[in-house]
Amino acid sequence: MKWKTARMRLLVAAIFAASSGSNLFAQPNEVSLEEALRLAGAESPTIDASQAEVDAARGNERQEGLRLNPEISVEAENIAGTGVFKGLRSTEMTVAVGQRLELGGKRGARKRAAAAATNVAEIEARITRAELAAEVRAAFTDAVAAQNRLELASRVVERNRELARIAGILVEVGRDPPLRAIRAQAALGEAEAALQAADTDAYAARLTLASLWGGQSPPARVQEFWLSEVDLIDFDPAQALPVQLAAANANAAEAIIKRERANAVPDVTVSGGFRRFEESNDTAFVVGASIAIPLWNRNQGNVDIARAKRRSAEARRLLQMLAVNRQFEIAKSRLGAATVRVQTLQNETLPQAEEALRLARLGYRYGKFNLIDVLDAAAARDSTENSLIEAKLSLAEAVTTLLRLGAE
């Protein structure tokens, strides 16, 4: 079963390699976290999409601030009738220019609502950048962890190869039964399969990282760097981008209420021009004005809708504040716990496991321990290092969450 799993992972790696063979974007041999963040910020399609939304909102804001265009009308009366109206003898030609005058501050209210929508789009773009940076940090950390596991798997193969060699010698000289050599070879085979799987996982992790800046093939390596510290002194949940976005949505909803109230005021259309009488060749000025009578429709339904949306936006702002504060406290707690775990594993548990493995290997060489003792000590040591990698991942995840919450 393990052999089939390893073969499947090798097949996936081969597919990845084939897809990267036609790469149009050269990738660096080794990439640092700073370089990964720079590449993602400069080349990611996600950033382009969010900036396009901002540009669209700014265009809408500009459009909403424009005045209404005047209208020109041409009207001919008494054409091609009968009697005195036959032909064009009694034609009356009227040319007039009309202008609708917006009352109630409609244009200003419309522009302010559009400006509020632009502010929402700008904050959303900042959130997109913060989330992309968090994705890059998480993917980079995963790549570092996968790289560490690959290096561990490589060391395990070398160690098991040496154990298999020693076991073979001891069997030849008659100190150990042949079963020990078979067991050592089996352990070596498992280690080699694990190495192949770790190599595939490391490749996939680097490819995932490269995809965040639009790369089609992964870098050869990632720089060895673990996120482990973050400044929590100046963090204010009220200034977190998700809370700012919720507040901006509430402000936009308030601006829409004012716009809909302004739309309830009827506009006046005024016009002026002249009329020419064909029969007498006389001319006369004409003026006119019209206004809607707000008898039934005073836009009250749209005002009610806008008010309801404002209440919803305000409630969402309060909920977002609670969510950000909860995420911050949880991440801060996890940061402390992960820091202690990393320090304990790194400074105490791992050195002890390494010393136990050293003594077991030395004792096995001189006949004090058997092969099973060495393999057990090696498994304990490898499990400890894997636990250390997982603890560093948890620590980096907490730091990434706090950096995302504190992004500006």
C-alpha cells in the first residue's frame, strides 16, 4: 500500500515537472520571504483585479458628479393639412432649449454616495493585499516545513543505509541472525519511499508559493526562515482593516439614505426658445417650466430600503469588531503556547532524543543493543523533529494571523 502511495506521488511530481517545462516566467534559484512578498505584490492577478475595482469606483464617482446635459427640441405644427393648413402655408416652427434643474442637493448627495463607495473599494483592495501577504507567508512557511521534512527524510535514508550495512556485517560474522539484516533493509526501503514522498511534497509546496505571484514553476529552494515574532504593542482592533471596511459600508449606507431623500424632491425642467409663423413670417419667444407633483411617489420605499441597509451595516460593524478581537486573542494565546513548545522541543526534547539515538547506535556497534533498539531510538528522534517542525508551523501561523489583523 505504501509502495502504491509513493508511486502515485511520483506520478504527481512528474506531472508537475512536465507542466513546468514550458514555463514562460523564470523563477529564482532561492527565494526569500521578502522577495516572495514583493513578487506577489507586483505580479499577482489578484492585486490587478482589486485595483481595477478601485478604478471603476473612482470612475463612477466622477460620473455621479457631472451635471445633466441640456436638451434641444424642434417642433413643427400645422403641416400638410387641409384648407388654410394645406402645404406649409400655416406652418409654425418652434425651436427650444430645455434644462432639467436638480433640486434638493441631488448631485452633491449622489457624489458623496459614490465617494463613500470608492472608499469601500479602496479598503477592500487593502484587505486583498493583506490577505495575499498572509497567503504568501503561509505558503512560504509550508515550503520551509516541506524542505525541512525533505532534509530529515534524506538524513533518515543515509542513517538507515548505514544501519543496513552494519547489520549485514554483523550477520556475516554470525553475531546477528539474518532476520536483523532483512529488517534493516526493510527500514531502508521505507525510508527511501518516504524520501520520494517528501521530495514531491516539497516541490508541490514551492509550486503553490510560486502560483501566488503568477509563476508557473517553483523556485529551486526557499530561504530557511521561520516567522516567530510580532509586535503586539500598537494593535487596535478598531483599526483592523475588516472593521474599517464594515465602518466604511455603514458610512456608505448613510450616504445612500441622504441620496434617496434628495431623490424625493422633484426636479424642475425649464425651457426657452422661439416660434416662427410661416404665414406671416413673424416670430415669438416661448418659455416653459414643468415639475412633477409628488402626490403618491415620494421615493419613500427606497428611503426605507436604505435605512434598513444602514442598520444591517452597523450591526455587521459590531460583529466584525467582536470577530477581530476574538481572532486576535486566540492568535495571541496560540503564539505564546507555540513559542513555549518550540523552545522546549528545540532546547530540551530534541537534544535528548539525539543523545539517546547516539548511545543506541554506539551500543549496537559494540553489541550492547540490538537493531530494534536503534530503530526505536531513531523513530523517537525523528518524531521529535517532526513535532518541532509542526510547532514552528503553529507559531508561524499565529504570527501570520496577527500580521494580517494588524495590516494597514
